[in-house]
Amino acid sequence: MTVAKQDVRLLAERARAASRVLANVTTGQKDEALRSMARHLRAAAPDILSASAEDVAAARGAGKNAVFLDRLLLDAPRLEAMARAVEALAGLKDPVGEVTESWNRPNGLQVRKVRLPLGVVLMIYEARPNVTSDAAALCLKSGNAALLRGGSEAARTNQAIARALSQGLVEAGLPEHAIQQVPAGERESLLELLKLEGLIDLCIPRGGEGLIRFVAENARIPVVKHYQGVCHVYVHAAADLEMASRIILNAKASRPGVCNAAECLLVDRAIAERFLPQVGRALTDQGVELRGCPTTVAVLTRAGVPVKPAAEEDYGREFLDLILAVRVVKDLDAALAHIARYGSEHTEAIVTADGQVASRFTREVLASAVIWNASTRFNDGGELGLGAEIGISTSRLHAFGPMGLRELTSQKYVVHGQGQVR
């Protein structure tokens, strides 16, 4: 479906009007709308799952790989998880109106910093239909109107989800244009959206690096970027090796196509001979292809574990597949240097029993989440107690890491006087 420039602008104008209403509705109204949206998602399950099956069949016919199909697929358990995530937001504290700081000036002025919605949030995303409900619900709870432009591969599924969400909104008495789907179309309509200063307050792109760079290079509106998830697990010489094996197996193999999956394993030289054969067998048993440095290749070959030599470009690469780069490093300094060069500031993990080493790692590594003795997969809004997230920002301006309700608000100063003049 093609979308004319004037139609795109009309969507944004309607969203702007709805955002003014949402900014002033009560927490109770928003929570009732969220519960209504969840009910309508469940009621529309047959239509949504049928649409998903059509999208998956089309993608399979187009030759998409298994990881892509996994991201695209909605089944009954995933749809129920989406509905529960929407409901869960009704139980979270409303950030709008929260006073984050207050103080009095010597002249008697009372100053407060108060949270308020951003306004209109534009989500641009690829083959992840769950983003439709997550983004819509998060925007609603934080008082923002949402424009949702999903990828063409999930067009049928996104339409069915958005239709159910809109029905829930209307049933709860909130503006139907608070959540609008922008039909996937040609780049001209996307470029027009990115120019709508004054109508759209923030753009959050989620997808491949090419999409995000295109948005960042063409937008006249603020953009929160999430370029790549090049996540490392560093196994230090003082690590519990059984724990380290469990962590890297989960970080790589549980869902390899997500942004918080591990893409590179770093192993201290002092434990390489003991640890690499153990973890290498466990990983290859899960179907993971290993690409290692010369030391890794030598150790694993002697142990009879399949491995390929890593090319330089394998380090710093987001595979989003059952492929893992492996490098043996001299020590902590070498691991820190590798991460500084190849990491994407998304998620970095260390496995060690040495608290001083962990303290230095967590202090010096620059990433939106730095994790000690746990999987990289925990850099996720729900796992960190934020509820559903709208994305993980690798920008450091405005938000860094999972973006939940608070990250979808700004702050204003409210000043109360008794006639003071300057």
C-alpha cells in the first residue's frame, strides 16, 4: 500500500491532537485502556495468528532464514505474552506528573522538576510484530501518542494487532488516533515522516544497522539510536567454569537473533586449555558455529571440536545467528581493549569470582548494561524490572539502555512564587 505525503502528514496531525488529550488523562483512564487493549488482543487471537501464518509463509517463500522467521512468528504463547505485557503496564507507576526534584530559592521561589510526556513517538521497526503492542502500550501509559511503522514482512500481523489495540482504546473512551499504524511503503513516505518537525517529537528505529543509519541520516526530528548488539562474554581466569559455560550457552544459543545475544566469547589464556574444549563441545552440540583466533583453533582442533578460523571482520560483527566469534586474550587489560575496539556499547558481561576484577570491568567498560556473572540476555526491560520496553538505546543522550516508561518522558520546571520579580 502506498501512502501519499499528505496522508502521512494527516496521520501525524491526528497523533498530535491525540497527544494533547493523552497528556491530561488520569492514570486510571490509561490503566483501564491498557486492560481493554489486552482483552481485545486475546479476542482477536484467531485473526492475528492467521495473519502471522500468512506473513511467515510469505517470508519462507522469499527464502528468509530460520532466525528471521523466528523473529517474525507469532504463536499462541507469544500472543498471550504480548497481552500480559500490556496488562502488566497497568500495574506500574505512572511517570507523568512525578516530581523528581524540588528546592526553595533564597527569594522564596519554590522550584520543582516534573515529568511530562514527550508528545508523539514514531516507531520504525522491521520483522518484530510484538513491537506493535509493546510500543503502543508503553506510549499510552507514558501519555504519548504512537505512530507505528512496521516492516512489510509483518504487514498483515501488524495490521491485525493495531486494529485490536485501537478497539481497546475506543472502548475505554480514549482517542482512537492515539495509536496509529503507518502502512509500510516506499521510502518517500518514510522520508516525509522524518521531516515532520513540530508534529513528531521522537523517532525510535528498531531493526538492522542499515535502517537505523538511514533514519539517523535523514531525520529532522530527534532520533534515539540502537545500532548493533555486538555483545561480549569475557571469561576471566578466576571464573567458575561451569557457571561460565551456562552463561555463554544462554547468551548465545537461547535466542541468537536478538540484540542482547552474545556475539563474541573472550577467554583468558590461563584457562583456555581447560575451558575451551568444555564450552566448545557444549556450544557446537547446540548447533553453534565457532570462529576462533589461531590459539582457539589450535586448542579446539586438538580436542576434536569443530571450529573455523575467524576473519578480522568476525570481531565486531553482529551475526544474529548461531555463530560465535572466539578469542583468547592475555588478561583483563587485553579483554578491555578488545571490547573498547569492537563493542557496540550495548551489553558486556564478565564471569569471574574476583570482585576487584569485576569492579574494574564494570567501571571501565562503556555499555548500556555491564553484567557480572550473568547472561547478556538480561539487558531487557522486563528482566530488569522496567516492564515492556520500547527498545534499547545505544545513544547516551536522553536514554542509555532499555527504554521503559520513564525514558518516554521529559521533565519541565514548575516554579511557584508569591509575586517575586527579578
